Amino acid sequence: MNKLLILWMLCPAFLLAQEQIAIQGSVTHKNNPIPFANISVLNSSKGTAADLDGNYTLTLLPGFYSLQIQAVGYKSITKKVEVKTAGDNTFNFQLEEDLLGLEQVVVSATRNRVNRTETPVVVNVLNEKLFNATQSISVSESLNYQPGVRVETNCQNCGFTQVRLNGLDGGYTQVLINSRAVFSALNSVYGLEQIPTSILDRIEVVRSGGSALYGSNAIAGTINIITKDPVLNSWEVKGNMGLIDGKVPDRTLNMNASVVSEDLTSGVTVFGMKRDRDAFDANDDGFTELTKLTNTSLGTKAFFKPNEKSKITLDFTALEEYRRGGNQLDLAPHLTDITEELDHNTYLGGLTYEINEENKRFSVYTSSQYTDRKSFYGGLGGGRTRQDSIAAANAYGNTSDLAFLAGSQFTLDFKNQDILTLGAEYNLNETEDAIAGYNRLIDQGVNSVGVFAQYEWKPIDKFTALLGSRLDYVNVRGDYKVGNITRSVSIEETVLSPRLTLLYKLAEEWQFRGGYARGFRAPQAFNEDLHISSVGGEPQFVILSDELETEFSNAYTFSVNYSKSFKKLQTNFLVEGFYTDLQDPFTRVSTGATLPNGSILEEVRNGKGAFVNGVNVELGLSPSSAFQFQVGGTFQASNYKETQVLYEAQNSGEQDILIDEFVRNPSVYGYFTTNWQFLEKTSVDVTGTYTGKMTVPRVISDSGFLQLNESDPFYDINIKLNQHIDLSDELQLNIFAGVQNILNSYQDDFDTGPMRDSDYIYGPAQPRTFFFGISFGNLHNQ
């Protein structure tokens, strides 16, 4: 009885000891509040966000904690605090500006949220500030502003673009949507121009092999396109008018809004864009160099937290795009000399469920993409015979493309800061592309099951080793037909892709990184193979050769990164060397042959081997929040180990064209960005890119023979002036104007007329373009 009485008497004291204590404080910079800063408890799922005035409240049990405070544009800090049962529990935090964005949190390097300075591989981030500075309407216009990255236009008729990482073609880069590999080969043909930057939070770029985490096609690296999360109650409307060459209009309207509950347990953001661009003819030959383009994008992203340890995230985006190039755009496509017309309807979506414990995280997710495409590749080719009309009338095509992914991931944080990540994924991609009039068919299915494991070892604070590997079982089934030529692929194989990367901090400001990654690409049709160009008035098709074998790669990187603040001056300097060895690389050979229906054929074959090596350099300087400057460049060589056939002669008097290095690949290219806020609310951005000389193939229309031309170097420089106006605490206005490609550095030797080689295009994407616009809303990020 006495024991029960003692326990009953102690019960209130026990309950009191377990009572949650409210701590509070503010997050500021130079005594100015930082709205919506995140305050999180390390090794726990507990956390909160500051309000508009930078104030926060968080309830914790009594004890000692390490609090991490983060905010976009500021350096994160970690502070140890003691929560007491009695006394003052007020904790205020002062943050310093992260002017060069060096301490942003990224996910692409390790599949976990990690500070950029702590990742064993180099990660570059493009954010909203860069999108605005460069006046980038779509993803394709923004990617050039990172070292080792170059976006090029490959067709006058349709505007097909591809992104090259470290000198390798677009098919070597894995594009992710919200960290999921559902951006298919078909999407890669036009998709980078279809995704508007207005819906993006950021783009993360990881150069060098990523197959150990994301599977095949990540030989050159990964580009992770991350859409906006709802983080605060906000809305914005933005309109822009561009005048290409001072006369051709390019109109854009963007709208977005977010709503977040007061307890931060749910939120939703919605966004939309409407773009309407007229066609542009650079040389007055009646044929377009820039397509007529209309694009409508709608999407949403939402989250819900059933409890403090779990989270459900949903995202969905719908893209509708119509583009048309060629001549006589007011006529039906089959009545013109040359037309490439495409009507896309694409749907992207994903669902993720996460559980976050103190030292464990588990997620299960699924994502998918479906594209329906109506197309026309053809025309009369400059002729007007009955046969020309019949062929043109049958050049309409239909394409369906489905990509699906389902997977799970488990992460365990050890007390010594080591991290173990395990996961499994199933990927499916089904593509059917048919043009009955040309007897053209691509019927392809790619199924893969992958399991991956990664261990992040941190024996000391200065050293991190990341060891990972992925085992993929890949099944490729494909039937390919052009005219009277048929090919098929049926492959089942299991591939192991290991990766080892190391990070050593010689001192706080010095970081040394090195790594090795194995990658692969199974035989299948990639983005360039799904594109149809026109040469000599006839379509040019690509088909896989018989007995095409899997391509493997071994990629090596080493980098030195120096970051230091000298009083108010923040600096960052990076030198990164890379070497990628390709075994049995996929190469395209122009056979010089024509099919019975007049079509021209290119064939994908295995080469004897190739390598790409070079150096990426980046320098950033910022003496204050009013001025930032960044410059970067790439010096590289891309060579075949043995002479490669580019054009296979068919006619007497012709010779094979042989090459030792990659075409369309400059040995030097780079970029710079400058932002100067010369008045409190007025700023100017000066940005630009440089593209060095490169070898560009051109088909001579009269003979069908291929010649190699050397292009001139290009400087593409832009300027933008922005004025910010506070109409009230909850309504702000931005007015902006500027000029893209000020020097009008634009290709001046386009092929002309209905017999032109539409692939003979290089240099900046558009000529000098004037633009102006306005945005308004509660723009707290401006």
C-alpha cells in the first residue's frame, strides 16, 4: 500500500518532467527579419518555420538539442541549446547571406538532402534568380549557365534541342523530374523547351556518371528538374513580350499561387503558363529558322503531414504544345514544300509517402509520364508531281509514349554520422512511333528492375567516402522499320554499376573531390533517333543496326574547390578534371543510301571506342548583396580511339568521310553572369555564353554528299534592367526590360529553300531579341 502511495505521489512530478516546453525566438540578418526560415532539430523529425516577421515557436521536451537554421539565400547554422523546465527559453539566431549559393541543400548527389559543401560529388544549382536574370522562359534556355553544360539546337524545321554534359550527346544524360527517371527519350526531343522555368524551384546538375543511383543513360550525368513546393501563402502574375529580331512577337503569361495551413501540416501550389511565339525566317527564303510555337502548361504540387513523422507529396503537370516549321504555314502541311508539325499532350505526375524517424527515413514512391503526339514530317520537297502529292499526304504520324516508375528507399543515419541508403526501383518505358506513308515504325519496350545500395563513411570530419552500386536487370524489346528495311532488338541482361567518390577537406575553405563511376546504355532508340529531319526535300530517318551491343563507360573525375570570405567579399573557385572512356559507343553513320520512297537513312552502329576528357573551371565573386559575378568555362577534347565512318559513300567518285573527333562539339565554351543592384530597388543583370569553333556536318542538297564545315565562335550576351516597387506590405510590383543576344551573334550561312539540310544549324538559339514585362503579387522573395 505504501509503495502504491509513493508512486501515486510521484506521478505528477513524472508527468511534469515529460511536459513539452515551448521555445521561441527570431531569425534575422543584420537585425532584419528573415521570413519563413526553417528551424529543425538534428537527428529528429521535429521542426518549424518562422513567420513573415522571422519569429518562430517550437515545443520540445526538456534537454539538450542541436538546432539547424536554414533559409534560402543564407548560410545555414547549427546551434546547441538547452531547453529548461523553468527560466528563459528564448533563442535568437543571426544568419549571414549566402551570396554565391554555396550552402544550398541538394538531393541529386546522394538521393538524400545534403548541403552542397558536404556532398562528395560536385553539384551545380540553377535557381529562380538565374532564370530571371537570363530571361529564360523554358528549361532549355537556362542550362547553358553552368560549366560543362551546353544546349544546342539541331533542326531548323522543328527546333529540336538537346543538352550535352561534358561533351557527350543528349542520350548520355539522365533527365529527372523531381528526382524520378520518367523523362523519356521522346520527351528529350522537345521536352526541354516545353517545361517552363516559372514552375521550377531549381535545377540540379551533377556531371559524370550517375548510373549507380539512377540506372542506365546517366553516363554523362544527371539533370534534376525540381518543381516548386508550397512553402508560404503567395501569388504572382507575370507577363512578358519578346520581339525576335525586333519584329517577331513571343508572348508569355505566367501565374502561380500557394496556400499553406497555419500549422504547416498541409499546403498546395498551382501554376500555369501560356506562351505564343510567331515563326521567324532569318534569311527571307520563306522557310523558318524558329518555329511557330504555342505552349500551355498547368500543374500543381501538394503535401500533407498525417503526423509529425510522415509526409505525403503529390505533383501533377499537364503540357500542351503545338509547333510548326517549314514554309507556307497557312496551308495544310501536305500542301507545302517542307513542314515539320507536332502537337504534343504530355502528362507528368508523382506520389511519394515518407516516414521520418530520428535516425531513419523510409519512402515509397511512384511517378509516370504519358505523351500523345500527332506529327507531320514531309511535304512536296519542292516538287509538284502526283507522286510528290501522294507521298506528302501520307506523311502524318502518331506517337504514344508511356514511362512509369515505382520504388522505395530506406536511409539509416548512424550516430557517427555514417549514412546507409538502400533502395529498389521498377522502370517501364513503352514507345510506339508510326508514320504509315513512309512505312516507318518504332515499337519499343524497355523494362528494368534495379536495386541500389550506398554507404557514406565519415571516419573523421574532414573525410567522406561514398561507396555505392546498382544492379539492374534490363529487358529491351524493339521492332524498327523504315521503308523495306526492318530491324529488331531483343536483349535481356544484368548490369552492375559501381561508384566511389571521395571528399577531403584540407581546411575549412579547401575541398578535394575524386571519383569513379561505371555506366551503361542498352541498345534502344534515344532522343536523336526519334527525330526526323529533312535533306534534299526528303525525310531522313535513323534506324538501329543489326547486333547492336550495350555501350559501357568508365568515368573519372577530380576537383579542387576553394571557398572563402574575406570580410564582406565571398569567393568560390572550382577546377574539375574529367575523363570518360566509352566502350562500343553508339555512333550514327550516314549511309548515303536512299530508300525506294526517296527517304534518306542513317544507321546507329557500335564504334570501336571513344573518350572525352577536359577541365571545367568556375569562379564566383560577391563583395556584397548588391553585386555578384560568376564565370565558368570548359576546355575539352572528344575523340574516337579509331577513325570513325561518318558518311558511307554509295556513288562512284565519292569517298567515305572519316573523323577522329566528335562533331558539333567545341573544344572551348563557357558563360558568365553579373548582377548589380545599383539602387535599393533597381538592378541590372548582364549575362552571356561563349561557344567556340566546332565541326558541323552539312549535306549538299544537289549531290547528297556530306561535307564538314568549321563554324565561327559565338558570343551571346544579354542585359536586363529590373525595377522593384513596394505598393504595400502584401503587394509588390516588378517592371523589367532588356535585350537578348545584344551583338546579334547569329548563324549567317543557313541552308536555304525546300532542298535544305535542316540539321545544318548551330550557334545561339535566336537572334537579337528585345523584351519587356511586368510581374505583381506578394513577392517576398524579390
